[in-house]
Amino acid sequence: MKRVIFGGILAASLCAGASAQAKDLVVGLFGGSFAKAADQCHIKPFEKASGDTVVTQQGSSSQFAAKVRATGGKSDYDVVYIDNSFAQQLASEGLLTKIDMSKVSNSKDLVKGSIGADGQYVIYQWSATVIAYNPKAYKTPPDSWADVFAAAKKGRAALPDISGTAGVDFLLAAARMNGGSIDDLAPGFKAIKAVSPHVSAYYTQADQLISMFERGEIDIAPWYPDRATVAAKSGLSVAVAYPKEGAVGIKVALVIPKGAQNVAGAEKYIDTVLSAPAQKCFADTMYEGSVNKTVKLTGDAAKAVPPEKYGTIYFPDPAKVAADVGKWRKTWEHQITH
């Protein structure tokens, strides 16, 4: 019964003959392996418990934000998976429905900072930009962002371009380790510019690093623990290290857009996603960090996103990132990749 709708405006698709029933729940989520994991860990348990049918549309955070804005408070979605910076933007624009946490029983078990914008969105997972390295090149695992810069000077590191999340995160890390901050990124730009002539490559897609490690072109790079763990399980010589200065965290949220047709179902769905079984399932499948404090991770998930690391990670202010990232990218193009 599950229908997956690709591209276009969802309302048009529904009007074309796939009209939603009263108990359908329309969910916008990311595609690929993420969609498969969400189906297994979130959608199927919700459908089994509720008897409702989930209708999904796949897209990116920016696409979902644009569609929520385009519908002007009469959303085609009931629930949307979205990066927290976009969630913060939509909340500030008055385009989200406040989530009634009394209807979300698992909200009591969430780690601090999981509920944002006065209850208008809730974080359901975390990850980070960390250090990925070739264990064959490092007898002792690297433990600092300085190790990335040292390798970059020797032409043995790839760095993320600022067009992606990892690039923004690495710039923030470089600024903070050199006396700057999210309000003063000049030290970060200076540090990256100094090694730029020697950098093996600036990657724009996360999986580009796989072939670089395979060919032995690099020994180290800022990367995501989920991608690195999946690559390692496939046989790539790569491991993950959390820098002592702090990894730069990534949070992804669930929102109920203003004008959603099935708010009650949306709140039940969010409660399912935040439950311990769903959180553990998603962590074990996608190597993403759990926000439910009762979850105990083991095996590869515990190594990729150790719960004890959560309190050591620097999570940038999503409102600040959303407001200023455009300016940062222009400066990057002028100073780093011109």
C-alpha cells in the first residue's frame, strides 16, 4: 500500500489520481539508503501500530523548505525530515506547527537540546564531521584537526568544499582551533588558505573520498562517520577519529509544516521515530547518533557515533549558519578556490 512519489509538487500528483485517504500520512524524506532505513525503522513500525498508510516523497532539505514556503501555510506534507538550519528558518518564518510534546511520549527521554524553536521542531538524530584516516598510514590514530593540516601540507589530505555540510563544518573547526569563532571565521579562512596549494583535492560529494582512499592518494580527510563506517565494512582501509578540539556536529530534525492535514498522525509518527527501538534500528542501520538517552548502542554503531561523544561535540547555532552561510561561501570562492 505504500506509495513513493518522486519529484514535482505533491498536490498535483495526488490530484492526478492518487488522492490521499483520511488516514494517510504524507512524509517528506531523503532518498537512497536513508529512505530504505526510514522505511524499515520508522515507517513500517508506525503503520503497524497505527493502521495508517504512509505516503512518501523524496527530496533534499532545501527542496522541502522551498515547497513548504511555496504552499504558504497550506502544506502538502504532514511530516518532513529536514536539516535543523532549515527547520530553524521555517520556524522563524511562521511556517511550522508547534508539536504538542504531551502527545509525544518519548520526548521525555531525549538528550538536552533536542527540542528547538519553542517546540516547532525536534531533533531525531545527530552526526558530525570528524576525521577519517587510513590506519595503515597512522600507527597512532590522529586526535586533532591539526593532523589534517599537517597532512595537507604534505599533499596527503583531501578537504571538503564549502558547498557541502562538511566544508562548512571544517571551516568552523579551523576558525575555532585558531582563536576564531562562528562570528569570526577569518582565522579559519587564513589557515585553510595557507595549505590550499598543497591540498590533494577539494571534494564536493562525500563519496568522492572513497576512490581517493582506494587509490592511496590521501591518508586523511574530514568526513562523516556514517559514510566512513559503511566504506570500512565494504573493505576500505579507513577508520574514524574524533578530534580533541571537538568534532563539529550535525543535527537533523522532524517538522510538521503549517497547514498539515494530519497533525495527530504526524505527532504519532514523530513519537515512533523517537522511540528506543526505532532509534536503535536507525543507528544500527545508518550509523547515526541516537537522541534517546535510553538507547544502548553496540558494535559498529557505538564506534561510529559513540553516545559519550555527544557532549563533546560543537553544534553550531543553526540560525547563525542559515543566515551567514551564503556570505561564507562567497568568501571561500574568493580566498580558497579562486
